[in-house]
Amino acid sequence: MNNYDFYIKDRDRYLNKIINSDAPRKLIIAGPGTGKTYTFRKLLEKSLKSSNKKGLVITFIKNLVKDLDRDLKDLADVRTFHSFCRSQITKIKRPHFEYYPNLLRIIEKDLSILDPSFKKEKTKLDSYFFELKEKKIEKAIKIGDYYNAVGHTDSVYRVFKYYELHPEAIPEYPIVLVDEYQDFNLLETKLIEKLALKNPILIVGDDDQALYNFKNSSPNFLRNLVKDDRYEKFSLPYCQRCTKVIVDAVNKIIEVAKRSGRLNGRIDKPFKYFAPDKSLDSIENPRIIYVHCSVENKNCHYAGKYICNEILNMPRSYVNEAEHRNEPAVLIIGPRHFLDGVKKELSARNLPIEERKKERENGYNILDAYKILLRNPESKLGWRIIMEFEANLNIENIIRNSISKNESLFKYLKAYNDFYKSNLILLDILKKVKSNKDLNQNEERLLMSRIRTPLDKIKSFIMDQNIEDADDRIESDKESKGPRILFTSFEGSKGLAAQYVFIVGLNKGHCPKNDPPDDRDIFKFIVALTRGRKRAYIISYGNYAGNFLQRSIFINYIKAFLSDEVLVDKLYMRTICRETRK
């Protein structure tokens, strides 16, 4: 048996244990790039053969859904958690309700008006839902009923409560596969428990990739499942995405972190390099590239210039592989203020950058309201959103009277005659836009003064069948040519992969944010590093915007796996520019 045969047989041994198990509840602990999609496919093929029915795949990570759906759509219904709940809410909620992802932002404001005690608590309404504080939730649900609307978080709660009261309504599948369980909060895990009552279930997670504590998720929910005797436990140890140096560096990060008193309660799991897939890439890229930029300010973007040069010299075979995989060739990950300078340099070279954009004011966009009203001109929710953009309304008085008395919102809005009529006029103009009718100059001027968005973007927005949710949207420069480049945060990088990964801001107070690093700092660094298929770069700064910065302690963690330091300063820039001209 040669060395490659050993790797393949050992990987298949782990896989076959999972596929051949008839346990109704399975738990896989698997690190990044360890072949979860392939495992899902094998399990779904087995369940389809025995039941002739498609399974269900649920993940919290939107980045994963597109790839999973592409690979598994013939075998399963692939959903984000919120998409699944939205599909279920149509079965339990009265018809013609509005689905508005940011509904809780509206309800939160209304609660602050109606209930002074809520305003004093200064707690995000989402947290009450995430933690199942039901007495705190009751009033919010009633306000949602008043608007005949549901949103992201409250839809999960409504589905959970309905299943609790009507277990016969829990849908049945030959198998339910749940990915990225470490990103679920208490409410979401309780809903998964309901699905497990009537369905064979397989849960996959990795507590080293738990990033979403902003939604009250915790790796402890996954860790508790490891102790749950109802679940048969498995692992997928072989990383088929990353090179040997990245795998070794991740294992070193975990070793140092544990020695420093971090990662208490962590699930021990093997994370191994898979030579049959990654030996050539590992030979070509034996080190993580460490770059230190002497200075960064609004007139001097050394990191951006260096990254631009590396991208332009990327082997064509790497670009082709990224295109074949339908993923970006380059990921640039870090805090937004460090990304901005890099973005400017790459834009100046007309490289095709993509980034996640938020275009919402206070969590929503006025176009959301008009889009709702185009479907239903009497929608309370549509008019309520518009109220947030009107300075001359006595919103508190309107809310107190309409909701507390359960009276029509229009009874009070119509008292503001100019407000009401001007918005009806705008709706008529938007109807023309939606119908592809030309606008006269006055109509176009009125629309631009109110919405302040280019007409083509307004049309694109209102023509879309669904209101986009509040998550970042990817915008790209389609006119540029070259390898695809995506800018993202640490959290936004989850579910992504690329040939090259650049992690910027490897400085104390930025990455890691805390001193000493906490568990989440460590998880963020691990997630960012393991996005790379071929090469990873870490970039620190000496002086940023006039402030001297200390280098990240993470550099010391993985010092044995780094290249010699590449010092990017004025002299380096002269050399690069001279070589580029040649």
C-alpha cells in the first residue's frame, strides 16, 4: 500500500461508519473542508433509495446554501434556517401576511413607546426570542399580529410554538441534515429538537468555528450534544481544502490557545492534512506568507499595492480552478477600516472586486415600504415603515392610539393630509416604473428627491419578487476583468473558500481584538485561515493612520509556519513598481 492509499482508505473508513450507521440520531464533529457535502450526498442517496423521497438540509450560513443546493438539489430541499421557517409559517399563519425580515426593528420601536419598562431595559428584542423569554415575547407577537406580518426571528418562534402545540404538524422527511450547529441559539436548537421527534436526523458542527454570538449562539449547544447518549458520534478528520501548512498552523493555534487557558470545554477532534488532494498545492505553497506594511494612511496604501501585485501574478491555473468551482479566486478578510485602503488600490487597477453592501437606514430601506404598498396599498406595515422616514409625524401619538386601541393606522395617518397624499403620488409613480412606463421630468425629480437612489436601482429593487433581507448583499464591478476578488469580514467569510486568502489587520486590538485573545478571536482567525485552498497571507501594519500598532500575538502562535517577513515599505514599493513596469 502506498502512502496515498493509506489516506484514502482511512478517510473512507470514517465516511463508511457514518453511511452504514442506522442510528436515528447522528452527530458529526468536523472541521473546515473535511468533506461534509460529499457525506451529505451519500446519506441522501441512501435515504432516497429506501424512501423515494427527498430529504431536508438546513444551515444557518447563507454562503453555503447556493453550493449545497447546486450539489444536492436532486436529493434534498436545501434551506437556510430562516427560509425553512418561512416555508412553514405559510401553513400556520393566516393568508396574505407580510414577510419582512426586519420586523423586530419596527416592533422594538413600538414596544418602547407602548411599554416604558421595555425602554428602560435597553435589551435587544431579538435576545428575548433567542433565549425563549416567553413573557417578554407576548407583547411583541401581538404587535406582529396587528401588522399581520412576520420576520426572521419571530417566524422561528412562531413555528416552534406551533409544533409544540400541534406535534402532528411537524413535517416528515426520510432524513434531516443540519449543518453548522455551533451557530444556532437556544430557540433554534429547540426547533431542531422538534424536527428530531419525527425524523431521522444528522447534525454537523465544529465548535472551533463558532462566530455568531451576536445572535446568542453558543458552541455549548454542540458540546452538550456530544454528551447526549441519544446521538451516535462520528468525525470527519481529513481536510481536503487546505494545504499542509494551513492545517498544521490551525493545530498549532489550538495547542497554544489551550496551553494559555483558552478553549475550555472544547471538543477534541482530529484535523488532518489529506495528501492525495493537497500534496502538489502544499509543495507549491509551503509557507503562510507574512507581510508587514510600514505605513498605511489615506494617501499611502502599501497593503493594497502589495495584494494587487500578488493577485496579478496568480497562476492562471489557480484562476481557472476558481472559475470551475464558481467561487472567488481571492478572499480579502479583515476589519472594514483595513479593507478600505486595499479596495481603493484594487479598484484603481480595475480589478473585479466584490463586496457585501448594506443599504439600509436603521435596519430598513424606504423602498421596502413602497414595495409592500405596491402589493397592498393598505398594508399597515408598509405605512409604518414610511413613518420612520418622516420628521413631521407624531409617531408616538399615532402608535399609542392605533395599536393600544387596536384601531386602524390610517385613521391617524390621514390626519396628516400632505404626508398621506404625497406618498400616494409616489406610489403611482412607482407603479409606472414597475410597468416599464416612462416618467416625465417632474415625476422623476420627485422620485429622486424622495428616494435618492438611481432609477435603474429603484426599478431592479421593486421588480424583485421578495424583499431582500438585512444581510449583506454582494455587489460586484462587472465591467472589470481578472480573477474574482471578494472583500468580507471574518463572520462573512464563513462558508466561503478561495485560492488565495489575505487576512489584513494582524495587529493587537484588531486581530485579535482582545488582549489576551478570547475564544472568539481564536475562532475568527481559524475560520479566516481555513478559507484558503492554495495560499494564505497575513498582513500587519506598523503605523496606521498616524498611530503606531503592535503586531498580533497570533503571529507568534504560528511563527514556525510563516515565511520570512516581507517588509513592504518605500524601498519595496520602488522595487515592485520597477519590476511591474518591466
